[in-house]
Amino acid sequence: MKQLKSSSADLRQLYEEIITVKYVAEPLKAVTLEDDAITIQQWMKHQDFDVVGIEENGIICAYLERNYLGKGLCKDYQKLFHPSELISSSTPLMQLLPLLRDKKRLFVLEYNRINSIVTYGDLQKAPVRMLLFSLITLLEMNLLKIVRNYFSGDNWQKKLRSERVEMAKKLWELERAKNEALDLLDYLQFCDKRDLILTSPELCQKLGLTSKRGAERLFKSAEALRNRLAHAQDLVTGSSWPDIINLAGEIENLLQKCEEWEMRE
């Protein structure tokens, strides 16, 4: 059987070589320089557009922001593209997230022409959801490996509340009845693996989790995001895009620490 890739480096390679900005960007609608600004503003409001391009000779050369439009023509309100607002359509999705952390949108270049836009709303799309879910799944897999290697025998059971151990045993018994049971550790939930990691100050230090409060926040945020992803919910419920982007970066850093720990052991 072919071995499945399961490292943060493999995941990064997948999202750098295959899944890029063009898979989440939306076409940038455009108007002309001579269009009436008030009419365009009303149209943008109806279409729920915050931004549209301005087209001249078939090329989008500037843009308009709905909130800044007033009486006159569109050319009176045009804004030129700043280099910091541009991103290539071939930019890896992994690199898009930190770039959007402090911006609500980026204009997308393809063959030296601006023809699309990417916003926070586009981060709700399947490619980004797949990326985030993959990061969290990979983190959970690594936490299980560390728990299995760090706690000898059944010592881990003494570290968890008895009801959590019993829950894992019930799941294990159900699968054993179908001759499909794995190791009891395989039936721990994300929160159980988290709690086991946090019982060891030495382990937390090796994983770069210098603050227990900070570590609890990271794990709980990751679990909450995983649940929203699993149930196809709005990703920013109870959070914000900058927070989620920062969380993705923290998870990736922790993954690297987990893999470094495994290599040393």
C-alpha cells in the first residue's frame, strides 16, 4: 500500500504546487470612466459589490469603492492600483492567508492584467476549508503520535478524567465487536489529546507551548474551528478572519514543533 503523506511540509507542498489563488478568486466586474457615479453606486449596492474595476480600452486600469462615490462621473472617483493591493493568480493558497490578514481584499493579476479579486468572503470556499481542515487533522494526528510515544503503557489513563477514559473504552468496545478495533488511544477525542499534552510541562516546553493559558486557547480555538469546518458552518462565527489566519499560522508552527520532537525521539 502506498504510504500517505502526513507532514506539514507535504501539506505545504500540495498547496504551493497545485492549489493557488486563482481557485478562490472572483471575476472583477468593471464599469467605464464616463459612467454616472451615482447610478453605478446604486447598482453596486444592489449587487452587494464594495469594489468594481474601471475599464479603459478593454483593460481594467483602476477601481472604485462604493462608499466613496458621489455626484459626477466614475473617472472623478477612480483609484489607481497600489502594488501592495496586487497578488498573482499563481500565488500559493498558503501564502494568501497571511497577506489577507491586514487587508480586506487583493486584486488578482493574471498575465499582467487585473481581472479578478479575492476577499474575506472567498476564504469560505472549499479550497480554504480543505486547507484549514487538513492543518487541524494533521495536528490531531501528531498529538496522538506524541501521546503514544510519551506516555508509557496505560499511564495516560491516570492523567485523564475517568469519564473521558470510559468514553474511549465504550467506542473501542463497539468497534471491537465488529472486529475493527484499533488501539484504545485511537478512540480519544481532540480534547483528550490536548489535555494529556497539557499535563506535562516538559512536553509543552519541547513543543514551544510556553504558556499553559496560551496553549489552551490555541487548542480550543483549533477544535472550535474544526467543528465549524466539519459542519459546513460560517468560519468566522464567534471569531474574525485575522484571528483565523493567525490561528492557521500558530497551528502550522506547532505542527513543525511536533515533527521536530518526533525526529529527536
